Amino acid sequence: MRASAAAQTMWTADEIARLCYEHYGLRLPKQGKPEPNREWTLLAAMVKIQPAADQACNSPDKPAQVTKEVVSMGTGTKCIGQSKMRKSGDILNDSHAEIIARRSFQRYLLHQLHLAAALKEDSIFVPGTRRGLWKLRPDLLFVFFSSHTPCGDASIIPMLEFEDQPCCPVSRNWANNPSVKASGNLEAPEDKRKCEDPDSSVTKKMRLEPGTPDGVAHHQSFGNQESSPDPPSVSRCNLTTEELATVTGMAPSGAKVVDVYRTGAKCVPGEAGDSGKPGAAYHQVGLLRVKPGRGDRTSSMSCSDKLARWNVLGCQGALLMHFLEEPIYLSAVVIGKCPYSQEAMQRALTGRCHNISALPKGFAVQEVKIQQSGLLFEQSRCAVQVKRADGPGRLVPCGAAISWSAVPEQPLDVTANGFPQGTTKKGIQSLQARSRISKVELFRSFQKLLSSISEDKWPDSLR
């Protein structure tokens, strides 16, 4: 790791979650946020962590301190279909919170490179060993936060017999079972957007019981099975002997895996595909998937797949690598309170990448630290559902996406359907109809950075 031992250890998952929730509430305006008691959304952010300024004064008897700062944030649940994609790069194809937060992080990195090129001391970058290249200060690290498990493979987690609260994390003890580690065949969960979509098959099978404490949601049925008063046992899932042994081995002692959370993310062409069997054998795990869309199929890979890619290639993107000596990797990923499996997260983000080889110099699969917070996002579907109880009207996902970056000029960007909120059909071709984190605008920012540096100081890759 680049950062000091103090920066790696002097924070907790709850501290990261609380910091992000407070930033969302205090720094982001009302524009783009869900309508109270009617809409919900998802939140993601990038947090910079570094030793405090007076760290050098700390004595062995004084605990080391770190500063934590949100440098980018995103909200959103939507993804446009193939027919709406544009070659001009002026539309946001993927507006899931994690992707918005990462694009916002790229804006922040571009600004920090501007500072470095202008020899500003407050930049996060220092000169590298080669001409025109920069690298991250050695005392810094970045933690990625998401209020929900990433859609796709990381959301395929087991549904245990005793679990009836969709917002409670799955017990992590079952992941320590040797048979599970050996097989790596974790059958499991639900894509967050589909799970939290009131029109999805899974959500329709969940309801709020009037007599249930705190309005906890209870599952009425599982998978494609018909509703019944009692949850099905594993033996009723029509599994083979081998499949049954694998599934039951995933549960804590005495517990049964009765089903898996479904994901709406579809396997990419060429993958083996899901078995579609009822119950816990419904999904195959470890596969690449594209995000679901209403009607028109999308071309956007799942957030699990994108996070796995960042864990190998870095979060900076190809353009910024022209100026960087090393990729910028995440040191940790923190997930908020939601259905969760530690083993599924590790499999999706790192485990399935271990066989990757022939990477360019400086790139490698990272052993990123993964933790879960016990704090629930107040505008998640679960939280809003509990607040509204049996209130009138439908609970729907917020149609807007918010992008925020720690940059001095126009840090906020609110979009809907891939364009700035309020854009009309007539105005789509105008410069004002471009999100600041669209590909074309990020490229324009890259060009400005290039023009601010004299050509004799350009890195060799740009000559």
C-alpha cells in the first residue's frame, strides 16, 4: 500500500459511511434528491484519507490521527438502453451511483493534475521519476463507499431460512466454511435496482406487515415459486445431490439456504449463463453481466464488473494514465447496511481476477480491503419504505442522478436520462446539454490540461 500504516488503520466502516451520509445531507442541495416518502436512490462516494497535518508531532504515546474527506459523490439508479447511446459521447450511458461517483472522481483527479502542473503545493500529486509523469503522494489512500452492494455478481448472495429482513446483512460466518471456499460456487442474491424496484418480481413478493415491528418487510415467496405461508426448504428446490451439498454448506451451522437473491443483470454473450433452476441454484456466480433496463437492453457492464476492472486497471481511466506513473487504486471498499455477503464481495471484486496475467508494468490485481457498515442510508428504498409504511402511492426510484466533485468550478451536476436535468429535445445538441462527467466533457478537460503544459514537458506517450 502507498499510504502509511496510520492512514490504513485509523478509520472504521461506520466512520466512512457516516461521513458520506453527512456530506450528502449538508453539501448536496435539494435538486436531484428523491421526493420525500415517494422516491428512493442509491449513494456512492470516494473518500480521501491521509495523516493529519501535525502527524509528525505525534509521540509513540499519542494515537495517530488521519483526516477523511469526501472528494467525489454520486447518486442514481438508472441506465439507458442501447438505442439511446450516442457516438458523440455527450450522454451518460450508465447513471448508477457507483459509476457517477467514479466519473466525478476523474474530474477531481483532472483538477489535481492542473494544480500539480502549476506547481501548487496542495496537489495530491508529486513528480514521478519520468519526465511529464506524476504519482500519488505516498501518504494518501482512497476508500470507495456505496450504500448498497454493487449490482451483478457481488449481489448474488444466499437467502438464509431465518432471515426475513431485507436490509439486514447476511451472516458472514457461513463464508468461512472450507467447502464454500473450495468450490467458490456461491449461489445467491439480488441486483439492488431490481430488488428495490417496486415493479420487480422480487419486490412484489415482499410486503410490509402491519403488525411487524418497525415495518420490517417479510418475504412471501422465493424465486419463481408460488406464494406460500412457509418458506421452501432446500430439499424442495429440485437440486441434484452435488448442488444440494454445495448450497447447504454455505449456511451457518444449523441454518439452511432456502433461496438466493435474484439479480436482473444478464450474462454477457459467450458466458455459460444462469441455470434458471428454482431456488438456490438459480444463478451461476463469477460471470460477467450487463445491467438490466426497462425494455431496451443496455450495453453497460454491471457495477460488480466495473469495480473488479478498477481493482486491476485503476480508477483513473486511460486518458489520465498519460500523465500518471502509476494507476490509482482503491485501498478499501465500504458497503452500507443492506443484504450483504463478505465472500460474494471478495469473489466479485478480487477472487475472479486472480488468473489475469500479462498486465502492463505497474498494474496488478489488488487485495482491496472490503468492509460493511451497520449504518443505513436514509434515502435508500428500505429506509423510505419503513418511514412511509402503507402510505398512498407507489414507491419509485428517483429519476435524477447527482454528481459532485471537490473542484472549485461548478462542482455539482444533476442529470436525468443521461443529460442535464431540464434539457429539452431541441437543446440536446447544445454545449449546455452535456453533463460535466460525460466522456466528451472529460476529454475537453483533458485537452485543457494538455494545453496548460508546455510541449517540452509532455510525457513521451503524448509526443
